[in-house]
Amino acid sequence: MEYRPYKPVNLTAAGRDYAVAMVRRHRLLETFLVTTLGYSWDQVHDEADRLEHAASQTLIERIDALLGHPDRDPHGDPIPTVEGHTHRPAHAIRLADAAPDIYRIARVSDADPARLNRFSGHGLRPGQTVRVGEREAGELTISLPGNDQAPLVLAPEETKAIWVSPAASAGLRGPASI
């Protein structure tokens, strides 16, 4: 790491490799906790923070193999490979920037457990298809396919916590697909 007072920190190649390895450990642990141990996606972040420093490399490799080498964690964040490579959706944008159309949720921020709990209660998870409606006073209306509930109104800060891919790049074909 290169440090200069009041300047940005620049990681060395070794520092970058270490940081990517820690991200990999954290996201694999989150995935393991949700898929294998039954944690909810709003509970896993703090638990994975504690475990990522204690888990051996052998344990992380076995978790990766047990899970079938996943490429995304429960929130849709990419899990780096052993080599440090990640794949991000090419056309993902924040829901806050989405025009009215059909999208697939690519990622949901895990920064706020209460927000994750609210999103989960409405079915807003990675992979879910949503129809984005109009904005009014900064709020955005969305609806979920096959959901008989009223459209959901999201506050501006909520729309900044969800990333979506346009239907065309998500492999969907307009309204008939939902």
C-alpha cells in the first residue's frame, strides 16, 4: 500500500490480491450461511465479517466446492474466482436511473438489514423481474410479475440500493415474458 497524508490510498499488487481474496471469502461465507445454514440474507453480513478472518483457506475451498462454485452471493454481488476474476452484468444500472420498462434485478445492496428485510417481504431479490413504472415526487412505482398485490412505491434511497439489467440484456422479451 502506498500512503501519502491527505491523498488517496493506492494498493500494491499484493494488497489488491489480499483485498480480492477477502471479498471472495466474505461472499462465499454469506452464500454458505444462506443456502446451507438457513440464515436470511439480512442476517449474513455481520456473521460473515466475523467468520472471514477465522476460516482457513481449506474451509473456504471446501465451501466453494460444496456450493458448486457460485459466481454471485445472495445479494447478487459477484464472487471473485480463485484467480481474482469477477463477472458483473454488462448493462446493470441503479433502479434510480431506470426508465419505465421491464428489468431483472441484478444486485441489492446489503448495507441496511432493515431495507433487505423489506425488499425480501416484497420479493425484490436478484433474478426477480420487475416492471418499472412512473416517478412521482422522487418515488418510483414498480410491480412484480404474477404478483396480485398493488404496485410497490419505492423511496429514492431505496431505488439507489437496487441494480437492474434491462430486459433485453437479461434475456427477456418485453411484457410477454412477465
